[in-house]
Amino acid sequence: MTANTQTVTKTKVDVGYETTKFALGVGIAAATMVGIWAVVCMASVMLDTGLGGVVRGLIGAITGS
């Protein structure tokens, strides 16, 4: 006959690790949304002005003219 025993396991939570993990997840999600927004804006400009307009705008932004 065996006795019914329960094993109690205590877990320690590292608050610093969990906070960092959460903050990193939020940062990755935010960066992903910014990247998607940038692609959509670039596609909008490409459809509006064409490739030549985008290149001219890029060169103008780099040179300041």
C-alpha cells in the first residue's frame, strides 16, 4: 500500500527578468508597427509620384536642396 503524498514546489519569480522581457516585447511590437507604417507610406509615395519622384526627393533630402 502506498501513501498519497503531494510535493509542494515553490517557484521564484525574477521581477527584473520579467519586466525586461515585457519591455522588450513592447519595444519589438512598436518597432514592427513603425516599420509597417513606413512601408505603407513609401508605397503611397511611390504610387503618387512614381519612382523618379521618390529618387528626386531622396536626393533632395540628402543634399538639402
